[in-house]
Amino acid sequence: MTVLKKIFLCCFLSLTVTAVTAQNIDRAGNITIHLPAAITDSSAKIMINQINVSGNGTTKAYIIYREIQFQNGDSITIGALTEQLREVRQQIYNTTLFSDVKIEADSIGDRAIDINITVKERRYIFPVPIFQIADRNLNEWLVKYKGDLSRTNYGAKFVHYNLTGRKDQLRLYLIDGYTRTISLAYSLPYVNSSLTKGLFFSGGLSQSKQLIYQTSYNNKALYFAGPKYAINNWTVNASYILRKNIISRQYFNLTYNYLNVNDSVITAAYNPNYFKDSVNYKSFLDLSYTYQYINVNNVGFPLEGTTAALTIFKRGFGLTGGINLFSVGGSYNKYWDLHHGWYFSEQTQAKIKLPFDQAYINQQALGYNETYLRGQEYYVVDGVAYGLARSTLKKKLFVVSFPFLIKSVAERIPFAVFAKTYVDIGYSYLPTKYEAYFNNRFLYTYGVGMDILTFYDLNLRLEYSIDQLSEKGLFLHIQKGL
């Protein structure tokens, strides 16, 4: 099987297990305002007589009203009305409950309007098959392991994104293959009458036939593969969510972990610093607090607005030894609409971990999940303090849609295509006794690429990148909005 065939296979599988709906990136679209012709003063105020919601067959109306920053009887200046309605539409769409949101403001007199909000609900129930790779990213699986199908996971997931109409989610995962996962999670975002408090619970077992036991000097992940499962991880999590306003949230999390690895992993032949203790299992608590700010046109594919986050994290009860860790990390992302289809974004994040002398499982930094420099997908750069910045310039090329056969799901399949160029910079500090080639030095990459946005804000990213060693490569990423 050629690399192109493997890429096509991954794209096809990702698309077939993702429900279809229209993507939404235009912050100003679907807003209609009818005002009396006599009103010409933009500083004049107009009263909101009534806010009406329709189209919500499953979703409770108060879930939608929760996202609106004004209420019946409030007054808004004429000059600010359009922007206020844009923000309402943005917030309702960013609940991820709806495929489309339309707002119409109709005058009912010289100084009063009704606001009519029409939503189109997404498909909420997804009992679907799962096919996914077991490696760190798609590029590693395609290049290093030649698309080996034995290194994939398969199974099923049942997800209900709006179980009782209160934006509560139920997720059940049953996955087997190279890794095994059995997990159940339930989130209830609003548990009080003022809709400011929520809860989240989850638990499960995760097992894998391999684990990364160490990082080589040339920043390659070294894998240990056992005769059965090399690592077993049981977790139980509870979270308390506080949302006092529309664009910010606070999360208080408590997680119990029981982690067991193959006896050989902690020996001198592999990595005795894996747990920093001469045992092959650990049970520990993770405590964390996260503040999150989201004010963008599309939470799944932002083109305009700002997001930010701050997380304070404590692992274990001790202050030294073992896997005890205290960390502070944050991110700040800014997105600009430069008009005429041009967009620019600056994404930054940083984290520091204390003490600096950490067990290997606490040293993950660049190269894991979405924290990497584009062009360094084949490398991992561990660290106890790191920073990363990504600069991206995009141009929207075109938006097209095609008829879809299952009309009850969606009438058309949409695609929005963007060309882009980018530069990434990063730095990761690690004590000398652990460091590899890319540690403790300035890192940079650059390149060009294309983003294809489709169902449920599913983003297919094709990127041709060059790193500071002049290594070049074509990389494919598949990022789901939900």
C-alpha cells in the first residue's frame, strides 16, 4: 500500500465515522435586522421587547437563553445592535449543539424590537465504529511503521451530546486492538437554577502493548513492547465546573490514577527513572484548577477572537521524590480577520514544572498531542519548562458544498478550503543529565499548507514543513471539532 493510499484510507475512515453537518465560520452570516427607516441616529437606544427561540426540538430553551448577554426589557444602542447580535449567534453556535443559527431582529414600533432566533439542531446520538492509530500521530504511523494495520485500534463508541436536552453528554468507549480502552464519562454543565455550576464524572481502564520508556539523544521516542500489555492505567475523575459569565469557565478537577508497567521498564536496561522509584506501579492523585476564556467566532476552527487558559496542577501529596509534581501552565491565542479572506493567528503556550528533577513520566513537553512545532512530528522534546509560539497566515480560497444522500442527516456536504503559511518557534529546558539534542536550545520550523474544513468542524491539515536542520516533510493531521 502506497503512502498516498494510506492517507486516503485515513481520511475516508475519519470522514465516515463523523456525522455530517454544515460547518460555520462566518461570524456575520445569517443575521437580519429590520428597523424603522426613521431611525438614523446610531447612538439612539432601542428596547428588546421579546426574545423568541425556535427549532430546538431536543434542547431546552433556557440552554439557549443562557448564551445571550441581554434579556427582555434591556436597551441597546442602534450602533451596537449588529455586533451584539453577532456575539449572540457566536455563543449559541459555540455550544456545539447546532449546525446553524439564524437571528432576525424585527421592529414592533419606533423604539422596540423582537429578536427571533432559529436554530438547527445537530445530530446528537452517535453509536459509531472506531478505527484509529495507536501511535503518537498519523505521520509516525505512516512513515516509521509503514501504515502497519496491526498498530491500530478498533471498536465502538456511543456518544450522546445532548442526553436530556441540557447539553449533558454521555460517552461510552469500547476499544480493542493495539491498545484497549473501556471508559464511561458523563458531564452535566448546569446543576443549579442560575446555570452557573456543573459536574463531570469519568472512569475507565486503558491498556497498551507498548509504552514510551525513554527519549533518545536524537529526540526519538523509544518504545518498550511487552508480551501482553506493557502498561495498565485505571482512572477515576470528578470535576466541578463554574461558569459565572458567558465567555469564561473554571474547572476544579480531582483524578485518582493507578499506573502499572511491565517489570522490565524500571530496570537499568530501560529507564530506572521512569517512576523515579524502584517500583513498577504507582497510585496517585492529580489535583488541578483551570481558568478558561473563549471568545472566538468558531470554537472548533477559530478565525477571529481570543482564547486563553491558565492551569495550576499538583500530582501526589509530597513535595519531593517519586512522581510528585507542581506545575503552572497557560496559553494565549489571538485570531485576526484581516478582511478579504485573509486571516492571521498567534498561538502561544508555556509551562513550568517543579522541582526540575522529575520522573520520566512527568517530563513530557513538545511532541505530544497538539503541543509540537509543525515539522517536528517525528521528534519528542522533553522538558520541565517550555514555551511554544505558532504564527499562521491563512487565505480562504473557496467554499463549496455537495448534495448528501441521507437528507435526514444533512442536505449538503460543505467544504471550506484555506491556504496557509506559518512559522513556529519553541524552547524546552531539561536538566543536563536528561537532555537530548533539541533540549536547551532555540527551535524553529516553517512551511506552507492547506486546511480543509468540513463536517462538524472536522479539519484536515496538509502541511509541508522545514525544520532548523533543513529536514523537509509533508505531514497530514486530522483534527475533530468535537
